[in-house]
Amino acid sequence: MDREPNDPVIDALRRAVASAPDDVALRVHFGQVLLAAGRTAEATAEAAAALAVDPMDGGASALMLATLRGVSASTSAEPSPGGSTETGATADGPTTVADDTPSFDWRAAEREVEHLVGPAFVYDLEHDEPVPSSAFSVEDPGTRFADVGGMELAKQRLNAAFLAPLANSELRSLYGKSLRGGLLLYGPPGCGKTFIARAVAGELGARLLSVAITDVLDPYIGASERNIQAVFEAARAAAPCVVFFDEVDALGQRRSQTRSSHVRGMVNQLLTELDGISGGNEGVFVLAATNQPWDVEPALRRPGRPDRTVLVLPPDTPAREAVFRTHLRDRPLERVDVGVLAQRTEGFSGADIAYVCEVAAERALMDSVASGTARMIRMDDLLGVLAEVRPSTRSWLETARNVVLFGEDDGTYADLRAYLKKSKR
């Protein structure tokens, strides 16, 4: 028989469990007390709750096994035709019945407690889970231009060419400007094109759908094209939305440079979606970033597509100072002058500066390990790394110089030409 509901010990334990529901040891103890009191169903519930918190807890597993045995015994035990089946005594003296208990019936035990806890595993090969309608999801960028240190020229270009016409709804309506557009960001690697794209989405008050080549490329025929279609379907459903294609030269290669029908099919599908043939692109903005704009299919830059280009150059002095502060913020420093560091890193990309900070921290760490005493990151650590590191943008600028001097000049690279002339390259 169960004890009365107002048992003071059980009531006290119940209050303790309610105040600490994730304390597995306390739940197991409470379950043991309930089981000893004959309150098997309540003990089973506590065992199930403990296993839900920690499925590997041995005490909770043992409690569940004990409660299951108690349930099984109470529902299936019947008097033996010959009397007691336990060890006892007769007139002739004590007798012991041989232990011929059958193996534990787990299926019967699960049926007993299926109303309290669900099964650990489910095998249902006939009813597969439905495939999600889209594997691509949008996000809130959470970044604005105020979060981008320096780079005022790039911000001005973006405002003039892209943001200002779209932000003013009255002027947009007056001049019949569609709420759609495209922009191609290009420049050396590691200079913040992806970060600026997030800031553009934040300035527009739109959500962001970032797409890499690995999200689209598929070895099976037609699958890559379906993935591109899924990207734009997800963007249209979430409009206003910015679709950001990183390394677009890999996805939208020049068709004249490839003989692969697979690549050509991807480019054709991308052009179709950009034109909005399969669905209106109102409220869908396309940003693309590349280190190799000269390898991008020219048709991608036709009017109505990402037809405007913005050059994202290596960070200027204020931007370099902001990058140094960001990557040194949570590290132990001693008399570090980020202004001097910014002056000495002309031509460095943001990724180069992050690498300088990382190597300087490693130097201080190794010295601390060797001496047994932790020390701060000093200015000489950073200057020592700068003496050994060269900006990674140099090779890109050399390639860009050859394109500007000897390639086709349709005005696309006017900003790049001006920068190379100013920097005497």
C-alpha cells in the first residue's frame, strides 16, 4: 500500500526536486524513497525525468530497472501451485527453491511505462521525415556601416551607387526605381568584402542569405541548378533580403573559359534567376564578392544584374587601427601603440593584421612557457613580427596592374586604375 500523500519526508523531497529539477542525484534519491514506499508509478516518473536530464547516469538507470521489475512483478506474479516460491521453512526444516527466474522481458517493461517516457529509439523505415522545403536559411546581419572602421571611400561609393536610391521610398516611387538591384564587390583577399556585404544588408534593414560555392556545387547533373533556384526561392520568400554570393568567380565563371557543360549550366541558371524569370525579384538584392573580377562571366554584369562594381581596397590607416584594436582587445597588452602599428602596415589586409596579432601573442606565450612566468604582449613583439611579414595584397595588385594595363578597358576598373596610379604601381 502507498503511504499517505501527506508523508512529510516525501513532501520535503518533492519540494527539493521542484526547486532543483536538474539535480539527477536528488531525483534518484527521491525515486528510491518512493519505490520503498510502494509508490512505483511515481518512482518510475522520477527515474524517467532523471534519465531525460542525463541519459548515461548509472543511478537513474538502476532506479528505472528497479521500478520496471516492481511493475512487472506486481502485474504478472501469481501464486505458485505448490505454495511459496521463496526461501522458507517447512516442518522438515529450511528449504530453498532453485533460481529459475526467466530473463527480463524488456518489451513488456516498455509497454508498462510507455505512458510515462517515450522509447529511446524508433525505427520507422516506411515513414521518412519530409525533406525541408529549402536547405538555405536567412539571418539578421546585425552589422551596420558604423561597425566598419575607416574605409570611408568604399562607404561613400556604396551609398551613392546602391543605398541612397533604395532607402528613399518617395524618390524611388517618383522615378520608378525598382526595389531590387545588384552590386559586385571586388578587391584583394582579406580586405573585408564579406563584412561590408553584411553591413550593406544591415543598412537596408534586410535579412541576409550568404551563399558559398560549396552550398551550390553538386556532382550530380542538374542538382547545382536546383540549388541555385532554391537560393532565390528562399530569398524571395524572405524579402526584403540580400543574397550574398562569396567568391562569385567560382560560381559564375566566364563561359568562354570553360568547356564543362556542368559549369555552363550553373551560370545559365544563375542568369535566369537574376532576371527573375521564374519569380519576381522585387525586394531581393544581390551582392557578389570576388578576388578575380576579370574571371567573372560578363553577362552577370549586364543591366538588371550586379551591374555596378565597387572596389574594396586594403584598409586605410583608421581602418587598420580599428582592426588592431579588435584583435588585441582581449589579450594582455603592455604599452602598445596601435597608431604606430597602423602607420607601419600600409598595404596590409585585415587578414594580414589579424595574423600579425596572432603571431605576436604566440611569441609572448612561448616566452612565458620558457621562463615559467606569464608576461604581457609588448610593442617589440608586434614590431618583430612586422619585420618578417609582407602584405599579402602585393601579388593581387601586380595581377590587377597587368589587367588594367593590357586587358580590355571598358571603364569597369576606373577606380582600380586611379588607385594604382596614386600608389605609383
